[in-house]
Amino acid sequence: MKNFKKSAIAASAIALMSTSVFAQNQNNWAGNYLGLVGGKSTGSTQVIVNESDNDFFPDYGGGESMKHKPKGGFGALEFGKLAQNGDLVYGGFGAVIFSAAKDTSWSTDACCGTGDDELKTRYKQVGILGGKIGLAKESALLYVKGGLALGKVNFGVLDRNIRADGSESSDSTGRKSISKTIPGIALGAGVDYRLDKNWALGLDYTYLNLGTKTWDISTSSYNSSGAYRGEAQYVVKTKSLHEQFLGLSVKYMFK
């Protein structure tokens, strides 16, 4: 009976120690980590046609404006290294985001071939380098983050070249687009929840601001009879290029 009591006490002590160590591991966020994030991306920008070719649109004075709100899915790879002092967690991170967000609109002004031009904004890839700081509570980590970003954006024009009878020129190849890599800033916040000492699930939000960009684009233009007229030049400004990412994350911590 005494041996049984001793064994029970020893087993209880070992279980208590194991639980304590496990809880401590759950609250230890220091070290390197690698994560995947996926979810929905939404953006916005004001598209302004500043100028168009006077040879093609002599009566246009500039200023046609339209709102683009790109939407789509995204996937991201994130990596970083964290340090911890008590409940305070801090460190650096990097992320590469692949976005499918895009939006299109049709011109309504005679500047762009009597409303037959499609304007498209598409967000593509984003790279971020920055830092994060957070507060660890039991198995959860609440954090904010910020850093410098480089975003790749594609802007395009499609001139459908509508004939006088309403049909589209069969020779119309007036789709032109340009991709640019634009510097900006990224801010965000999130929460991670530890499943065990290595794995964590979370919710992550990132806001991206790429400012304003000007695009010089020329498209092939045809007259109402379908005859090639030449290359029509457009100068378009995308004002306040913003994108937001909200997604679920899974992270692996190297322990």
C-alpha cells in the first residue's frame, strides 16, 4: 500500500511538471518561424485619364475619373525571428504575397474612343520587410506589425475599336498593359494561437499603401471602317493605390 501511494505521488508530480513545461512551451514564442497565409484581398484606387492623344481625341480636355476596387484571393509566405522578454514578444519578419485582385471599368468620355476602352488595374506580387511587436498571453499572441513594401501592379488599356455599325474590328489588337514595381508601406495586426510547441494557427490583416503612379500607354487604334490609324497615347494616373489582405495563417516554429 505504501509503495502504491509513493507511485501515485510520483506519477502526480511528473504529470504536474509535464503540464507546467507544456504550458511554458506554449507561451514561448522566441525563435525562427515559417508560415503560410491565405484569404481575401481588396483594394482601391482612383483612375484618372490625364491626357490622351490629340491626333485621335482632339476634343478631350483631360480629367475623366473612375473608381477601381480590385478584389480577389491571395496567398503569402512569411518568415521571421522573434525574441521574448516576459510577455513582450518582438522581432523582424519578411513576407511575399501573391495577389489575384483586379478590377475593370469602361470609359464614358469621348476621350477614349467614344466609351469603348476598358481600363484595368491588377495587383500582383508584394514583398514586405519589417518588424512586429506583441503581447503573449497563455497560448495566444496578439501583435501589430509594420514595414517597407515593394508592390508589383499592372495597369492596362483595351481599345475595342468599335465600327460605326456597332461591330468590333476583327483586326483590333489594342490591348496594352504595363507592370511597375512601386515602393510603399505596410501596416497590420493579428493573433496567433499555439496548438503545441511547434504549430500555431492565426488570423492576419495587412494594409498596403503604394501611393500614386502615372502610366504612359499606347494602344493600336482603328477607324470606324476597321482601318489601322496608328498608336493612340494615353497618360493615366492611379491615385491612392491601396490594398488590404485578410486571411488565416498557419505557422511552424523551429524549437
